[in-house]
Amino acid sequence: MEKKVTAVFDIGKTNKKFFLFDKDFKEVHKEYISFDEILDEDGHPTENITALHNWLKEVFNRILHAEEFNVKAINFSTYGASFVHLDEDGNVLTPLYNYTKEIDPEIAEQFYKKYDNDEELIRTSGSSRSSGLLNSGLQLYWLKHAKPELFKKIKYSLHLPQYLSFVFTGIPLSEFTSIGCHTSLWNYETKDYQDWVYKEGIHKILPPIVSTETSLNINYNGKRIKIGVGIHDSSSALLPYVRSVKKPFVLVSTGTWSIALNPFTDTLLTNDDVKADCINYMRINGKPVKSSRLFLGNEYKIQVKRLTEKFGVDKDYHKTVAFNYEVYSEIIKEFHYAFKWESFSHPTMPEKTTYYHNNFEHAYHHLMIELVQLQVESIKRISKIQEVDRLYVDGGFTDNDLYIKLLSHYLRGMKLRTTKASLGSALGAAIAISDTKLNSKFLKKNYALKKHVPFIVGG
């Protein structure tokens, strides 16, 4: 008997994944692939959009003909800050420019000078200042002024999730989570595009905005299917928490970047938030998600490599070190900041790294104390306005015993839970186009929810 399923394409920078979920959001099928990057006209590596397009079609057409599945709906989750530009015939005009690409600094400077109060633009758009394409709105400005002949050919510029939807529907659309993910396009104060978008005529190539929960009933290859409009992956990963947890919480998504997300803030970014590098993501209803970023995983990797070399231990030895209260007490008794960071700067940071210990375990504990203190600062930066007593942590650091125990200790006023959200944004994309109501048991059942209590000082 055919199993009714929702299909999701979850497109990351490295891995391209495809999932099928049953009515209870249980994964019943998955496959993934990766493609070699190609070069754009400036020699910068970027996504092979043609290979991606062909893979989407091949996988979906194959699944439609599989006897064991009855696909009722499909949605798309992808990384942000990426546009696909189409001509009037719906053909792709340019490479899918990589958000790591830097542009002519004179054009970036021209943009911020032209719309001179850049601090106000940053504050109301929830986007940090950039000289590259991480702010995808700047890409549109760059194309208009650096490649005017090409820009004239653009009929529509689609955010990547909406392009994937377009591949199956042929209908160009925009939606909130992609517009609002640090693009410099959206004004959270006026709930409309920024003034510069209209002054530059950029709005003419941006398709109509629809709700993220919108789906289109399309006759695809003779089969009636509900096709979603796509969703930005960070907003998608947050959605299962928002739908199933009713009390205010902060979610910390850990990995190379550690991103603290507060979807319950009612205020816009302040100038102090901007100076602290806070940004906004967007919920599917258009409300801002106050966020702070920390390059924690990257810094951890750098410092652990140095400790490994200094103490001559195996490169994976750090994974075996468990929290030791006696070691912690010894370090904290006469604490000195020891590490000079490579990925960011901080007022407590010394001019150079000093190793105060003669063994790996002590030095590693010292490192984690300092990193977790930075993490705590990042969390408090986005949640101090109101009482938030729930903290969820997912991603790579959930397996780090020191990180979790220290975080629980320093945030004793918050109830800390870790989750194994391996499906992440894919599950959120499936939920976005579903009518199913989630309850508080959803995380426990689907995310391996685990409670943590602070260690007892002196015991």
C-alpha cells in the first residue's frame, strides 16, 4: 500500500539532501549528493545551478513513479543570501553568485554613502554592513551599477528557495524568511522594502510576496501536488520549536557558527545591538528573530589544534575529555584570561595566548571556560529585555560535555535542553506547509530532547 508523504529538498552549501516524511513527520526516505563547484566569470567558486536543477528533476520524477510512495506535497529549504536571476523567458541569466564573493569595494562604499545613514539602514534591516554578497540586497545594487546591460535583462530575481519552487511551478514569488535574512532589503520598522529598493527600481524585479505557508496546487506530470514556496534554512530550523514550545525560549544553533536566536523579542534592533553585531532573521509570519552570531566552532577548531600540538595528544583526544569539577575549581580560583582569539576580538582578550597549565585536560578546561563565557554573553545580548527561562541547544556542541555543563552552570536561571535535530531545516520545511498542530511532546518524540541541570558548586 502506498504511503502518503511530504517531500523536501534541503539544499546546503555542501550537501544537497532529499527527504520524505510521513504524516507524523517521521523520515521514511532520504538521499543526498554533492556537486563540485564551478567558477563564475570572475573566477570565484560557486554553486553549479544547472547540476542542481537537473538533480531536483531527476530525483522527484523518480520518486513520483515509486510504487511505495504517494507524494502529496513538496517544499524546499536552502541557505540564504543567494539570488537566481531570470530573463523574461524564465532562463537563468547569471551564475548563482556565492555569498562569500567580495565585490568592488568602491561600489559597496558608493551604496552606503548614497544611502548615507548606514547605521540606521543596518538597524532597521537587521543586516550588518558588508562589502560582499552576504547581504544579498547589495548583489542587486552591484549588478545594476557594475553590470548594467546584464541587469536590464533581468525579469525576476528569486531567492534560492523560491527558485527551487519555480522549477516545479513556473510561478515566480517572494516570501518573508528569505527577504528578512540579513539582506538589507527589508525594513522591519515599516514592514516593507527599504526606501533604497524603490529608489533604485529594484522592487520591479522582485516578485510578489506571499506567506511562507503558501502552497500551490499544481498538476505536475499528471499528478495533483501541493507545492510550497520554499523557506530560508535558519527560519526553517527554528519553526518546529516555535510551533511546539509556547513559552519564550532562546535557541542556540551550534556548529562553525554559533547562532543564538530569540523569536520572542518585540523590539527592533537598537544602535547598541548593531554595534554588537546582532542581526535579524525572520519568522514565517514576518516577525523579527533577534540573533547574535559567534564564530565559536571555527575558533574552537583553531585553538584545539594548537593545544593538541603543544601537548602531543591525538587529534581527536579532546572529544574524550569530560568535565571535571576539581579541575574547574582549580582554574577558576585564580582565573586569568589566556587565549588570544583569531576569529573575533573581545575586550578581555590578552595580546597573546599564554598557556598556564602543564597538561591538556587543564588547558582544555580553561579554553572551554572562556569560550562558554563568550557564548553566555551572546545569549544574554538577545534575551536580556525580557524573562526567558528556556534554552535549547542543537548542533555539534551538544556532544561536548564541558560546553553543556559550563553553559548550564553560567545560565543557572534557564532550563537547558539539548536536542538532536539532525533533520533540522528539512523538517521545518515539511511543517511549514502542513496543517498539523504540534504540541509540547513533539520535541521529545522527534528531537531526542534531553534535560541538563547545573553542577553543584562545592560538590
